[in-house]
Amino acid sequence: MEDSEQLRRRIRELEIELEDAKNLSGARERLLVANIQELNESYNALRNKVREIRDRDKRIHDITDMLTRANRLSALGELAASIAHEIKNPLIAIQGFARRIAHARQYEKAEVHAKFIESEAERLSTVLTKLLDFSRVSEPKRERLDVNRLVEDTALFLEHHLTRFKKVDFRIEKDETLAAACGDRVHVQQSLVNLVMNAAQAMPEGGPLLVTTGRRDDVYAFIAVADKGTGIRKEDMAKIFESFFTTKREGEGTGLGLSLVKRLVEANGGKVEVESRFGEGSTFTLLLPFDQTGSAD
């Protein structure tokens, strides 16, 4: 009897445990269903939010494209106006002197007018050449550059051009330990020539024109061109690299030189920096990344 009673109690305990297990399983199932439903709702909400973000990004992209096109059109308009101004003045002068030649009765006067026409035509040719150089910057050739030798070669090329600046004292100071840089030799030389000629023109009364080479933070090799010329006004500093902006007198500059320098150097992975004080002079610095392979040319 005792065994029978224990067996019944055990069966009852098992029945209770089974019932508890069923209740727990049902609770877990209901919790699982609730969690799945909550996850579905979260997923749908997230999917709707992603759709909203994509729609907003598309609208932003469309607006950005519209602004970009508008800015390009605006820039083209400004560029066209500047080109028209730069070309119009020499053409007017050429037309005027051509009419004077037609009515000139003395050979000497006609000769003077012809020289003026030649001068204005040369000015017009310079503007167009600068414009073409600016518009067709070629893809840079990645080559190792011996910066010091490049500066020396460029100085030899500039010797003749600098002879018309009688009192300009042109000097070079090199870092003889400078490692090779990476860039397009023609692009860098073209940029350096522009900076040196600008520096010479900034000193009509003469003065020191110093070109130095060195390193910047073990990342860049630099070529700095320093003059003691007229300098740049603070209000003009933000505009000096804009196309057709120039502080030179009319007829002395196209306003494309510095803009071209910036484009050329940046196309080669470098930078252009400038420091200037009005009335004291300027220093323009070309920063060229160091090369990592091979030997310098």
C-alpha cells in the first residue's frame, strides 16, 4: 500500500511538472510570437526609414547636380566675359592703328602705328596661348624627379628671360640631401617658370629673387620662390588663384599664370602655398610628394 501511495504521489508530481512545462512552453511561444511580431514591425519601420533616406539622398543629389550645373554655367559666363575683355582691348587697338595707317601720309607715322599693331598682336597671342595652356592640362606623367637638378635646369632656361630685369638678383639655395620627388617634370618646370617670372615682375626696381629647395615633414619636397616685391593685399589673397584675376597693370598679365600653377601642381598630387605682406614681398611654395621607388632621373 505504501508503495502504491508513493507511486500515485509521484504520478501527481509528474502531472504537475508536465502542466508547468506546458504552461512555460506556452508562455515562451507567446513571447516568441510577440518578439517576432515586434521584429517584423521594427523591420518594416526600418525599411520605410531606409526608403525615406534614399528618397531624400536622391533629392539632395539632384539638387547638388543642379547647383553644380548652375555654378559651371556661372563660371563659364565669368570666363567668357574675362576672355572677351582680354581679347577686346588688343583688337580695338589693332583696329584703331590700322585705320591710322590707312590715313597716314608719312612713312614714319605709319611705321610707329605698325609697331603698336605688332605689340598688341603679340599681347593677344600671349593671352590665347595662356588660355590654351590653361584649358588643356595634360595628364601628369608619374616620374622620379631630382628636384635640385630640375631647379638648376630651369634656371639655365630662365637666364635669358631674366636679363630684361636688370636689377633682379637671382639666387638658388639647395638642400643637397633632398630625396627624389614624384611628378611630371614638364608640369613642375612650367609652374616654376611662372612663379619666377611673376616674382621678377613684382620687383620693377629690382631686388633679391631667391629659389630654395628642401623637405616638409618628410612628406613633401618643396621649391620656394621668394621676392621682395610689391606683395599682395590681404583682400586679394583669396582670389590670386582664380582665372583671369591679376594685380598687374592692364596689359602686363593675363591672370592665368597662378591659376595654371595651382592646377598643374595639384594634378601631380602636390600643393601650392603662399605667404605675402603688401609692400614687403611674397613667397610661393610648391610642395611635391616624395617618390617611393627607383632612382631619380
